[in-house]
Amino acid sequence: MNNTIATFTHIEGDEKKEQIEQFINRLFNEHLYEVQSVASEEVLRSISGQQIIRRIMESIEDDFTVVAEEYHIDKSYRDTYYMYFSNQHFQVERYCKRLTFLIGHFSWGNLLGERTEEEKKQIEKALIGTCVIKPVSDGVVGRTLLNPQYFVPERSVYIRKSKYKINLYGMELEIEAFPYQMQDRETMRCSEVTLLNLLDYYSNTYKDYKTVVPSEIIESEQKHSHERVLPSRGITYHVLTKVLSDFGFAPRLYNVRAMRKDEMSGILQQDELKRLLHYYIESGIPVAVNVEPDSGKGIGHSLICIGHSVTKSYEKALERKKIVGDGFDGKHGIINSADFYDSYVVIDDNQFPYEVREFDKMSIYSDMHVTNIAVPLYKRMFLEAADAYDIALMILESETWGVFKWAEEYLNGETDVILRLFLASSRSFKKARVEEFSKQSIELQAYYAKVRMPQFVWICEIYTKEGYERKKAFGEMVLDGTSASKKGIRNIILLNYPTGLYARNPDQPESEIDKNKFLVSRWCEISAYEKNLQFI
């Protein structure tokens, strides 16, 4: 491999396992990667670069080709090299290797020469992903972009991903993925890797955020630290949120000990923290998750949550439903859809990309549980999840605007409703609703098209138990995501009940919602909004 710019290795036929082992042995043995002389407990329990590559290859069921490129310049590693490794006495290499995985049999003949747009799309369709190998620490896996459909069971998860462009010998290809890489334990520990992956995702997805390299993260850390930050010893989540602030976010940090609990309904602090995590995941916002030892001693760990599983359990959710009291004689219940789900998709440098883990077992360390979550909110998202949920409950329980009053006829004796809460951009939300209603109700289409909304809105969809299974809501509430929590019911922008629509303009008080009541002659159910996460 060392004497060529690139090699094409074909993994095919009945001896794929042996071929994979030969490839990995050749890949790692031809390079004298630095060896960890002292194996810490963390290193022993973490997944290695070799294991990552092996699992990628073993997960691909079809015959495939690996394109191995020597002398690859990885922006992140090259920045780290000049910041840190170039200052060391013993030489450290500047170049990385990059592996590109393609379904089918490929060679130079497929990449060279003139290609039609259709031929390019066929190559793009065959693209499984790319993986960088850094020349340090036993071949640490660097920036990796993998199409999740090859690595999670089919139709099993909802996740957030972004469309990336990669260049394979002058040919620009696109792949949908979430970035992954491992820590090198010198310049980057788990918290820095969390930041690097988050910032990589946001800069690639939204024009509001710039591309960030490791030296900029280290520089930001240094501003908020009382000692040197290299070699890295990791950072706390208080520093992590300060770094996010430096790069244009308005982060919100939640700690499990600050969570409220309701022992009467069995809601513990850990459950409340999981609910908050779920609201943000449903909003399509990747969340940094901090796990710490139960003993309170020793170092913690950091990872990213990017989605949740399809599997849900009604039993716990029914046990935790909120009984509606005043005005309704305590005969109705509100079920939180966040309680249905317990498994989440994580990006963790100690695990394979897109692992699905239970909330109380997110880390590979069995004695660690979630203590903090850091949410990288946009700077104009002022209303946070906990307050949005409280406001939604206040409205739905009220005698004036309550769902059990205004949808009583539709419910037809049904005593419980299910709430699904999430944040969305008004542009995407209105577009989805207008397109949906154009086929069912011109009245609803016109109303949603005309209503004025800020840049971000909290949506609370309202379901019956049967409707939730069909993904059809019978009502929804739109709240101002740019407002403050103290405004309470004044955050209402729109209420959509079977009995009519209620809305107000920015210059109207909430008392005038009734004046904007609109009776729909052709009312219809509302499809679950699914633009925040992708179904894999």
C-alpha cells in the first residue's frame, strides 16, 4: 500500500470474513502506529480503530469494494498536527489514510474518464461511507461519514443526519450521515470530540455556523480554563456550554439534580431529564449527553444523542399520565408521548456509530448514568422545552381552552389524550401543513398559509391512543418559540381543534383569540409532523 496512491480491494464471494481479516492486518501492520504503553481502564474498555473498521466491513452484507487512499489530508487532523504533534521531538506523520466503501465491484475504470450524470448517481448510490485513519494511537479513526441504513436494522430508528459532500478522485459525491470520530487522548478527549462532531454537523447543515477546527475549540477552552488544556484532560459540561456559546449558540444545560419530580405519579428526576432529552430529539436537535459514575467519584464521559428507536412501551406511559383535575372531575388523563420511548441512537467514540442504547445505559460503562444534557439551541430560541410543555398543559387543562371541552364531541367518551411536543422552524412546519391540507381541506390550507409565525415554534400535537398508532392527530397547538415562559397562555399562536381554529396576530392580546375563531366546514385529521427526523 505504501508505494501506491490508492488501492482497490474487493470483498466478495464466500470468503469475505478471511478477506476482511487480511485487509485489516495489512492496513494496520504496514504502519507503525503508536502503541499505548500503559493501558488505562478507559482504553481497555473502549472500542479500537481496528474494531471499528472490522465492524464496518462485517456489517456490509453485499459484495463491496474498499478504496484505500494514502497521503490523505484531513482538515481536522492537519490542524491538530500543526497545533500539537509538530512540536514533539519524535516525528509524527502528517498524512492520514482514508477508506471509501462502495457496494459492488469498482476499479480505476469506474472513476476515470468522462461520466454522465446517471453514471455518477449510480456511484453515489453505491457509496456506503468514508473513514479516515489518523497516524497516531493505534490508528485512531478520524472523521467518519457512514450511511446509517447499512448499520441499523431496517425501519427501526428515527435519527437526525445531514447531507455531506465528499470528493473521490475529483468526483463529488453526496452522502447522508452524522459525523463520527474517536479521541486521540492527547489533543482530544470525549468532550472535545463531542464538540467537534456537533460543530461539524451544524456548520454543514446551517449557514449560520462556520466550520470549526480543533485548535479553535482548544483556544476557546483555554479562555474558560484556569490551567493549560494541552495535553487534553477533558472538560466539564459547564466549559462545554461556554465553548458552544463562543461559536454562536445559546446552549441550555440541564442537570438531573435540578429536575423536579412527582413521586405521586412515579416521575423521578431521571425520568424528567429523559423527557427533556426526548423533546429536543423530536425537534431534530442533536444533544450532548454527559454520563458520570453513580459513586460521584472518577471521570465521566461525553457522547451525542441523535435519535430514538421506533420501539415504544405503553405500560410506563400509562402509569405516568397526568390526571386532569379542576373543571373535569379528575376523570381525564394526559399521556406524554416521551414516556413511550426508552432507547436512543448515540454517537459515542467508545462505541460503534449509530448504536441504540437505553436511556439509563447510554454508555458502555454500567456504573454510569446520565447527569447532564447540553442542548445547542439557536440564539433566538428563547422558550425552552420544559416551559413549552408546562404552557401546553396549562392550555389543555383549562376550562376556557381545554381539549376536553373543545373536542368533547370528537373524543366521544375517550378519557385520555396523548401529547407529542417538539420544536420546528415555522418555514418547514407551514410548508408541510400547507402541502398536506391542499389535498384535504382548502380552508385549513389557507388558514395555515396566512397565520403569522416567528422563526421557531413549539408544536404540541394531540392524539387519541388509536390516532397515535395511525400517526393522525385530532388537534394541535402552536406556541411562540421566541417568547418567554412567564407569558404563559399569551404564547398561543394557533389552536386547531375539531370545533374550529383559534389564532391571533402578533399585535392582538390573548383575549381576542375568540374573535379569530374560524369554523371549518371540511375539517380533517392532522398527520404527524416528521420533518425533524428521518425514518431509517
